[in-house]
Amino acid sequence: MRGFELVGLTDPVKARDDIVAAASDQLEPPIRVETCLIDLDGATVVVVEVEPLPSDLRPCFVRSRGLATGALIRTGDGDRRMTQAEIGLAIANRSQPRYDAEPVPDASVRDLDEHALRRTLQRVRESSRALRDLDDESALRRLRVLVPAAEDGEKLVPSLGGLLTFGIFPQEFFPQLTISVVVHPARREADGPRFEDNPVIRGPIPDLISETLAALRRHMSVRGYISESGRSDELDYPMEAVREAVVNAVLHRDYSAVTRGTQIHVELHPDRLIVRSPGGLFGPVTVDDLGDEGVSSSRNAFLAQLLADAYLPRSERVVAENRASGIPTMIAELRDAGMPQPTFENGASVFTVGLGRSALLDPATRKWITDMREPGLSQLHHIALAIMKHGQPATNAGLRAYGADSLQATQILRDLVARDLAIRSGGRRYAHYSLPPEPHDRTQPDPLSNITDFGKRHGASNRETLANALRDRGPVRAGELAEATGFSRQTVLNHLNALIADGLVSADGPARSPHRSYRWVNSS
């Protein structure tokens, strides 16, 4: 309750009933809210939960004030009236938009790139019997690249989606359907330039994507590191994740008349990359759904189909897969680079994707993990170790920020404890993990490393091999013995328990603790 003071209500039941009545009687459409009364620090608090309306019922407005002035947006600690453009966008989202299939009356077939069209026609004919035997014009009509200029006319012109995908220069007709890239300097001097670079990218969508990625790539730093597989170079951001963010912006932006004067904005800051596109999320998808496999709701269905069959310039790769895999791919790429998940902000008129630059898995940390020579570690293991290496506790919630689900995060952290790579503190709900105070230095030669080979050469039993390992070293953990001998952890524990029962080995620590150490006590 920091920053707030409980004052209580003289009649909380009446306050609750008034809220329920107002939501039902004064709003259009009526809102059904969930309420409850709770006691907190001696005061009664009315809790109201309001579920978001489905897209086909938005916007909600105060009935007495009408739609034009009664539709409000919460900003900070206050409300502001929705603009006409925001109201128009909300109404447009009540059904499947078809702006991408609208004709562009002033354009003609001559404004389309013939080479790009032929590549796409060849691709779709190879996979569709319905298009295989059609002439070019009929096939382009089927694909909605060409549409009638008027409902009752026979003249064919490019559709908006067709022009944006295959146009030679779509900005001749829609000058603001571009991407504005702004590169901010790492440190801005008082009299220095505001931007390092500020290109406006023009052309059809394949060129928009290709040129935007090239502009960003020019201003990203490259870090190199050496691993067992050789040298690797990494950019500030994985380019595949950046590509998905830009593709999603052009594919899912709003193309209605009220937003055709608005650009997509891409901002490269020293510590983050921001992509803003006109129009919020479309359909039943919410921010919480983003990243789940198969979750998608395309505002521009015809454009999505075209981009799935159109090629990037000088490439055999299509612009968009249209498989609802964009954001999951983005999250996976960032996780593999040791970066947190992207952030999403959904507004009435703009959707924002943010990528954070902070990389846990820098070259020094990667080398530290590699030098452990610990087999079977996944990328999430690496991230958890890197979090602890950088001085922060690893937690279930922290790993979820890197794409793990709750169960995965728990399994990863428990496995690190079992491997003696982490120690746990705190209770069940507030458990956090840190590096052991004196971790075993795996970069040095292990005096146990030759024990197994020695035992095999001399015909020693598993128990004798383990005994030799204990004689040659001071206190040692079961995990270290398992690594040195090649036996499973359970096999090591079975033999240790037998040696303890014979009085040959002593143990220090709780029986089930991964940090329990063992020492040879009999010299015979």
C-alpha cells in the first residue's frame, strides 16, 4: 500500500451496489462487474474487477453523453476523451476489416513489379491446383492483387494489399505508408545532433522490411566470443527477433483511411529497440495471449496471404510465414541470446513492441559457463547461471521473463541445486537461488578425473573405485564423485551409504542435501 492511505467507507455495501448499478445502467453496452468486500488494516475495501469487452462490442461509452464524448481512455491518474480516430478504429475492429482488399482507383497494373509478381505466381501455382491452369490476370484476381475499380465495373486495378506488396513505389499513392527509423546517440551533447540517423524507408513491403533491417544492422555493435564450437559473433539484438517485430508491424497495422497518414516508427536507443505501429491488437487476442503457439488474429487477411507468397528482395525467403509463429520465434531468439522477453503495450490507436538490450550471456559469462564443463545444460540453465553470476538471485519469476513457464523454471532451478551449481534460500513461494559461496573450480584439473580409468585398468569394483576417489581427496560432494567416476548419482549414494554403515566414510550435512560432503576416515 505504498503511497496510499486507507480511509474506509461509511457504507461500503451501498458503494458496491452503486458501482454495479452504474456499470449496468449508465454504460453502453452494459458492463457486468465482479465485486467483493474485504477487510484490510481495519478498513473495508470494495474490490471491483472489470473484464475487458470483446472487440465486437467496443468502445464502451457513457450513455447520457453519447459515443462522441462519452468514450474515455484511462491515462495515468485520469481519463481523456477518445479521439474520433480511436473511436473509428474500435468500431472498425468489430468485424473483419477489408481495407487491404479495397481498390486503388488511380493505380494500374503498370504500377506493379512484374518480376515480383511472376515469382509469386510461380510459387502459388506449384502449390494450388485451383491457380495452376489460370492465366495471369485471373490468378491475380483470385489472389486479390487485382480487384474491380468499382462494384459494377470491369476495369481491374491493384488492391491496397496488392499495391503494398508488389507495387513499384506505393508511396506515389500513399506517401505516409512508410517506416521511419530513428537512431538515438549513446550520449547526446548539448549542441550535438538529436539523432545519429533518421532514414524514412519507402517502397513495397518487402523493401520496407529489408531496408529497415539493413539500417538497424548498420548501427548495432558486434560482440565476439570463443566457445568449444569456435568463434561466434553476436549483435546487440538477434536480427531474427528484430525481423519478426518489423514484419508484425507492417502486416498487422491498421490500414483504414484514418491511419493512412501515419507511419510505422522504429526507434533504436542505446538500451532498447522500440517498434510502434498504428492500430491496437485486433480480435479476441490480448497481450497476455501473445507468445502462445497458434495464437493469431489477422486484421489484414488478404495482405497476410500475399506476404506469405511474396519474396524478400534478392532472397528465396518469403516475407511472412503466416503461421502464427512470429512472436514465439521472437521470444525464442531473445531467450537464446540471454535477453528478456519483449514487452508489449496495446493502446486504442497504437501497438508497441519493446526489446531490451541488456544481455546476460555476454562473452565473459559464456566462457565462465563453458569452463564449468557441465554436461546437459540447456539455454535456460545458462540464463539462470548468468543471472546469479551477475549478482542477482535467480527466481521462478525471473526465468519466466526469459520465456520459461512456471514448471520449467522450477525444474531448471532444482536441477542446478542437484548439480551443486546453486543453493536455495527462502520459503516455497519466495524461493531464490544463488551461487554456492565457494563453488568448485571446474577450470582446474580434477584430481579425481583419472580414478575411473585407473580402477578399470586394475579390475577394481565400483565400490573400490569410489573408495579410491575418497582416499585421494578431502571432503567431496556426491555430485563431484558422480562426475569423477562416471557413475550415476544414485549409484554413488548407494555405495557411500554402504561405506558409512561399515564405518569407513563420514558424512557432514543433512542426508538429502545436495551439499552434503563425505570424507574417508579409515586408512586401512
